[in-house]
Amino acid sequence: MIERAEVLVLTHRLSRRRDFGTGSNLTRDSVVVRLEDRDGHVGWGETYLVPGVVEAGRAMAGGIVGQDADRASSDLAAAHGLHRWALGAVSMAVDDLRARRRDVAVAALYGERLRGRVRGYASSRGYVEGMSAQAAWLEEAGAVWDDGFRAMKLRIGRDDPAAEMGAIESQMLEILAATLGPAAAADRWQETRRRGDPAHARGRRGGGLRPVPVLGWRGRDHRRGPDDRRGLDGPLSHAR
């Protein structure tokens, strides 16, 4: 039974402003939900600090105190009209608690495992004030490569997406050439482009944009099935 619920707001001041296609920020703000049951198991959930999320999260988390975690999960799944960001954080904490009580991964609550491993990726810091997008991306790509990542997610859209995608392609060729050599880089690039699926890429400002690999991953549509692995094989998968 859930015995205690807390909703915490955490703020980390960034070393420099981060700019994205949808805005900018000087801090990284998170709302964290902590649930504890009478046996001492603790479940955690997290979301962004958006308007109304703290109040809604506290009301929602407080409303499941005294309930069994499985019952709380069912009730949240059946509810309508709830604050979606708060619901995401509280549901995450409930699932984490349910999994910890069973000593299993959260994914095991929803069926059998489809993959034995999932490749991690770096999430871009965004645009950097005082640097061109191309220079910032190239610098960051080198840094995340050195950290061991072979995939990187970029948030684009501040400028013309078609121009930004073209710049990414040019930089990818530079990275591949430096890593594999010019001839091997050209072969790997063409192989990856042949695997692309333009039907599943869309530009923000109208028209389609073909998916391109960024440190090993190409664009993929979230509506594909959970066992679709076509987006997992990229140009830098076997570079080392």
C-alpha cells in the first residue's frame, strides 16, 4: 500500500543559455514524484516544470496514498481529463514502485522482452549562443563520440529545417571521413541513405525532409512497431 507521496521541484542553473527550436532556457527544471509504500519500497517519476504541473501532481499523488500500487495504476489509466504532464510523472512513479516490489524491470510489467539491449544516445545541448549551429553541432558530436556514444539526437528548427538538415549531412560526411577514411565513408553514407524512408520524416515548416543518420541513427517514426529495428543500424555502428 502507498503510504507517502512527495512532489519535488529541482532546478539546476546551466553554465550557459541553451537554445532550441522551440525556445531557450537558463535553468534545467524538473518535477520529481516520490512514492513510498509501507514496506519501504520507493518509486520515482519525473517530468518538466510546466504550468500547473506541481499542483496537479500533488493532488494526483496525494489521491493514491492509501491505495495498492496496482490499483492506483489501473485507476490512473482509466481516468480522463487529468493534467497530462502530472499524470506522466505520477504514473511513472507508480510503475517504478510496482516493479521494485516485484524486483523486475519496469518493462516486465507490460509483457515479454523484445530486445536484449538498447543503444543509448546523447541528447544535444541545443543551439549555443555565440556559435553557429554547424560549429556547435560539430564540436558536440566530437565530444559525445569521445564519451562513447554512437548516436545523437538533435533538436532543429530555429532556422530553415531544410538548410539545417543539409548542414548535418555535410558534417556527417566530414565525421565519417575522419573516422573511416574518405572511400569507406562515402560507401557507408550511401548505404545508410538507401535504407532511409522519406515517408516517415516530416519538416516543421511544410514539406518532407528525408531522414539522415546522426552519429549512427536515422530518423524514424514513433508509430512503427516496437520490434522495428531498421532505425538502429547506422553509419558509425562499427566505426571502431
